[in-house]
Amino acid sequence: MTPQPDPEVGAAVKAADRAHVFHSWSAQELIDPLAVAGAEGSYFWDYDGKRYLDFTSGLVYTNIGYQHPKVVAAIQEQAARMTTFAPAFAVEARSEAARLIAERTPGDLDKIFFTNGGADAIEHAVRMARLHTGRPKVLSAYRSYHGGTQQAVNITGDPRRWASDGAAAGVVHFWAPFLYRSRFYAETEEQECARALEHLETTIAFEGPATIAAIVLETIPGTAGIMVPPPGYLAGVREICDKYGIVFVLDEVMAGFGRTGEWFAADLFDVTPDLMTFAKGVNSGYVPLGGVAISGAIAETFAKRPYPGGLTYSGHPLACAAAVATIQVMAEEGVVENAARLGADVVGPALRELAERHPSVGEVRGVGMFWALELVRNRETREPLVPYNAAGAANAPMAALGAAAKAAGLWPFINMNRTHVVPPCNVGEAELKEGLAALDTALAVADEYTE
């Protein structure tokens, strides 16, 4: 679709937004939201007709891009047939979505509890784990994000937690492996893995194994920096959980449904959790949907004992119809395979070439359509480009990078000292190269702040 400029309508949209919309995670008077006129595939555009290649996939959820005609048609067809129905009933779209998801989850995660998104999926996974074990505590990692609701944000291990953390949520944080900024003085992945597992088991020992219901981990942390765990780490966590009777919860809200070049990132590590949360890519965000995939042992806990939780819109027919169509599109069009191929053959090599040319790039890491560049002032010392949780003037280098990317027609995903490369999983090779060229231009601005 060719964008048609209409600045007058854009001004009206912007004025209404500024007057009435309260935005997430923002100081309301310090933000300037772009008024978006339309989107298609890997692009969106504003009312001035400027088009952007979306290297954010929305909020890392448009895994099949914007406005895929088959998914749009499925939503329209479901709306004409049955727009909504209460969750206590068996509905075709809901049943079929659950079946298709269960076919792709690892191991025996064959029961699906539908939620409205990722945060409430975490809320319910933790509730299930506590009821299943009769234990109160949850362990989760620093450098993680699990959602903005009360329990989920307390499980989160980044600064978004701080304002809501009253230290009463029964959550204990620990360090997961991240060799580039190791907390364990490791020099190799093998050392980082072994020492991180030892640290986790020591934390469990001092917290009391009999008090811990669950360990919650992002299979590959997303907004925290896409730190792919070293070989053996997730398998080691699985063994620790089995040893102490702890429920292992993997958060696949961001990494799932093709993002890593597999249906789920857990498949990369041959690990099956007890509970797995999902959302985002399950229907490319076209209608809000999330859920918890539940193992046989935990499902059995609630076979004759009521599960004390639910949501009015659990398994909403429109959302589930979108999920069915999305999963079918991904299978028919080889979207998962496309993410794996382009990640290995195009994105990875191109980002490593950028790292060689740009002193601001300290590390490249990722898999599939899930990549991050760690940005630094000094490669030798690994000093971050901006301080941890920087804002205002202290964040000027990252703001300049973002502005340069947008000027080049690329909408970037920037968080703290990282820029992420997370385009739709069905992005074309030409589009990818266009975006990587724009990123190359923007990184030259970040280079100006290096030593």
C-alpha cells in the first residue's frame, strides 16, 4: 500500500491522543507519540506519508507482520459467526487454537489456559505453581521482564519493577548467566554456566527449598538484552527443579512462535518446563491473547479440585480465530524456517560485520529474528554507552541513535544500552538488508560518544 499524506487528520489524531490517552511507562508531558496512519507487512507510516521499516515488530509480537490478509479474513469470518462467548463453554475457535498450540509445545504441555496477554499468563502460572506445591516463594532472574501486573512486575528483574516493589510479593531474585557482563568472574561459557547453576542452587539452599514453589525464567530474555543462555544452563535448571520439587516455569511470551527460528525457544535447548507462558506471536498481536501451557502433573492437581482463577475474556473467539489463522499461516508459509534461515545467513553475519566497523558495538548476540547489539563507550573496559537506567541528558547517546535510525526510515527497538533487531519473522531478505543499512548509518552517531 502506498501511504497517502493527510497531515490534517494526523494533527487531529495527535491532539486527541494528547488530550485523552494515558500512555504506559511514560511521563505524560515528556513524550511525543507518532501518529500512525497505517501498516502493512514489515512497514508502517505516518500521516505525512513517511514510511518506516519496523525493526520492533510492534512490541515484539507482529511475528507475521501487519495486516496479513488470511488472519484479517479469519477475524472477519469469526466476527460474522460469533463475536464472543463466555469461557465456560466449548467453542470451536477456542478448542482449535488450544489443539494447535498443544501440538507445538514441548513434552506433555497439552492443556492450555487462555489469558488476555503475557502478564496475566505469568500471574496464573505462578498461582498454579503455588497451589500445586503448597509453597509461597518464587525465584526469578535479574535482567528479566515478565509483565506489568502486580505479581508479574515483582517477578521482573529490571528497573520497571522498582516503583511497585514492596518486598512483600514472595519473590527472590538471582543472577542468570550473561558472560559479557559476568557476575561470576567467568572467562568461558562453560565456567559461566557452571557458576550460575551453583549460584542458583546456593540461593535455593539459603532460601529453603521447601519454601520455593517455582523458578521463573525467560527462555531467552527479551527486553533485558536477548542473552542466549549457554549450553547446559536450562537443562541444569531443570535438574535442580526436579531435585527440590520446584515447578519450572519458562516465559515464552516474547521468544515463542517462531521468533528464535523454532516454534518455541525451549526447543533450541531440548528442555521441557512444567508450565510455559505465551502471548504476542500466538496471533501476531492482532487480538489480545495469551496463555499458560500446562504439564500433565500440574493439570492433574486440578482434575477434581477447582482451579481458583479465571478471566471474562479467556479464550475470546476473535482472538482464538486469529491464533488459528496465524499458526496455519506460519506453517503454510514456512515462517519459522524463514526466521531461522535469515537469522543464520543474513542477520548474524551482517551484525558481526557492523560490530567490526563500529566501536560503539561491544557484543552481538541472538538467534532467528531475535538479536541485540550491546553498546559501549569503550570496548576494552566494556563501559556501557549510557549509565544503567539512564534518563534525560544521561541518555543522550541512545536518544541520538534512535533519532538517526528514524531519520533513515528505520523504527528501532532501543532499551538501555542495547538496540534490538527484531523484525517480523516473515520479513524478506531485501527488507532486512534495507534495515541493516539504516542501522549502519545510525550506529555512526553512537560511535561519536565512544572513547
